[in-house]
Amino acid sequence: MYLDILKQKQEQAKQQKEQETSTVQPTETDPHKGVWFFVEHRDGKAEEDGFKLALESQNLAEQLKKQSCAILLGNQLKEIPQELGQYGTDSAFLIQDPNVAGYSAESYVALLAELISQYNPSIVIFSASTVGNDLAPRLAARIKSSYLARYNEINIDGQGNIKATRAIYGGNAQASVIIYKKPLIATIDTQTLSLQKRKQIKKTAIIEPEIQMPTKSGKTQFIERMKADPCAVCVSEAEIVIGIGKGLTSAENLPAVEELARVLGASIGGSRRATDEHWIADERRIGLTGKTITPRLYLICGISGAFHHTLSIKGSKYKIAINTDPNAPIAKLADMMVIGNMQEIIPELTKQLKEKIPPGR
């Protein structure tokens, strides 16, 4: 009797789900168009994340059989659209005005909300950067639309539904969702994306929309950009990272690593052992339960190379490992392996670099 009731409830739930799905399927007259991506820039040059987003948006646009479009807000940006054409971008909204020369959440949200109301995109993608994490949820709230934070992957099924996955429980599981309300406003960790120019280069069309520019009467204003201390930068954003692990032995050996970091202009991160021993803060942990990094140089000091760490450093351009064990797992991944005690190698390396690198470089 109990099994019969259970089967009946399961059948009812299945029928209800099918009815809900059938009422939200997109039609052939879906008014939403294109996949947009927001390009961050500095001194008139696009950040690398922008080119990664260009590839991601183009892939999604091809699945939707629509076009990809960049969003550029600021000044002196006319060179960027043609660079984006190398990554398949079809067009670019170019809004150049002194009032948006520096980032202002209020101004940017107002402009993007108006753009969306005029052109009606299907998806708008942001990098999960400081700006993207601030701007994307504000925009989604303003236009009362769907918001997806740090997605891993988006696919379009045969009926035009947007299906996405994102990591949950510290990366130990994946959640799958279907997005029914468009446009989808989403952020992605660009460190999970590759960067490769497409074989077919496009001439990106520049669109200068007629849009009401915000005034400087907002609650917040951009004053100036202050250059951060490279050693204080988050490991996920740094160009040079020094990673420390069990081989550090004790906190007494940390000052030598910090001195090397100052010479290189590097950020210090490390393995779980380094954070468990409180040698570095938890937010500087590199690995499955911490940050994924893609620096130009990763100097790996005293880290054996366990799977949960190496999985998060594969995007690093050049990896140099210092380890006493020539057969440590990290040797298989490193571009260069230095066999020896990091307590002896790091001070000597710092000394030689000081002789080669001019002060205030």
C-alpha cells in the first residue's frame, strides 16, 4: 500500500514538472537578441579578461545562433573593438564620455539598464572581478532579471533553454540550473577560461548608441586610481605569485619569503598546510578549497604538489618549483625544478635579484 502511494506521488510530481517546463519553453519569436560581455580596461587598453569573455560570449552566441557584442564605457577606447575582432566579436557598444571615464556603480548601472531596455540581449556576462562582482548584481536587481554568480559553464539546449552549472560547497559539488527569465546577468571566474585567437578574424562593428549620459550628481564619484602594493594583491589577480608549503617549516622563515616578494613585486599564497599553520591568511590559500591562479610566474616553494593544489595552478604561464625531493609530484608540472632547501635558495635568489633589478623599477 505504501509503495503504491509513493509511486502515485512520484508520477504526480513528474507530470507537474513537465507542465511547468512546457509553459516556459522559448518560442521561435523569442525577442531576446545576442550575448553581451562587459570589457574592463585601463589606460585605454583592454584587460586580458575582456578577451577571454569575448571567446566565451562568441561560443554562446553561436549556440543561440545570435551575435556577440562587447560593452565599452570610458574614454580613448576606439582601438579596443578591432582587437576584440580577433576573438570573434561581432559588434561593440562604444560609449565615450568624461562622466564614465572612471568606474561608478550608479552611472554604469543606469547606462547598462537603458542599453538593455533598448536592445534586449539574451545574456550579459561579466568577469568575477572586483568591478564585475559589484556591477552585475546591481544591474540584475535594477532590471529585475536573473542573476548567476561565478558560473562554471553555460550551454544552450535544443529548445533554446539556458542551462548553467556553478560550483557549490567550496567546489566539492556542482549545481545545475535552468534560466527562464531573460536577460541572464552572469559572472564567471575568467581564470577558468582559455585565451586563444580565432582563425577567422572579424571586423567588429562599432555601435555608438543614442543614450542619456549620467551627470556627476550621483552619491559616489571616481576620484583617482591608486596603484596597489603588488605584495598585497589577491593571489588570484597577481601577475607573480610565490607559493609556500610544508617546506617553510616555521613562521620564522617567512620574512625571507616576504623580502623576495618585495623584490619581485609578487603576492604570497600557499597550500592548505601554510594556512593551517597560520603562516598566511586563509584567503591566500591556493587549491580546490581556496583560489585558482593564473599568474605569469608561479614560484612554488616547499610544496610537494598534491592534486588539490596542482589542479588550481595549471593556468600559470611559467612554474618554477623549489623542493628537496626531486621525485615530488610537483616536478611533473613545473617548467623548471630547483633541487635544494628553500631556506638556503631564497635568500641567495633575493640577493642576486637585488643586484640585477634596479631600485624603484
